[in-house]
Amino acid sequence: MSEKTSVLLSDVSIRGNIVEKEKLMTDAKIDGDVSAESLQTFEGSNIKGNINSTTVSLGGVIKGNIKSDKIRIKSTADVDGVLN
């Protein structure tokens, strides 16, 4: 069974919570909580909300708390919140 990946590109803006059962890659602006098995954000992403994920790779702006087993913060990331 192949892993499914949802992609939100930089021209997307979402107001509300996102729940993805598998992998989410985003460069979008999100105003709400994000829950995914695996989350990867890129330099243009801007998330205002909490993140709950098994593995997280952060590359954009995050304002919120992050709960994850494994967190990778890239040099392009700006994180304002509590890491768990």
C-alpha cells in the first residue's frame, strides 16, 4: 500500500483546522490547527495554530505549539511556540 501525500501550494490560504491521516506538505498560509502523520513545511509557509504530528520538518513561520515524536527545524524556519 502506497503512502498518500497531500500538497498545499503557496497560493493556498486556509482558515480552519486541517486533519490529514498520512503525509502533508505545505507552503501555504494556514490559520488553524494542523494534525497529520507526517508534516513538512517549506520556506513560504505560515501556520498560526498548533501542530500535532508523528514527524515534523519545519521550514516556514510557525506561531503555535508543536507536539511530535520527531521535530526537524530547518534554517529557514521561524518558530514561536512550545516544542513537545
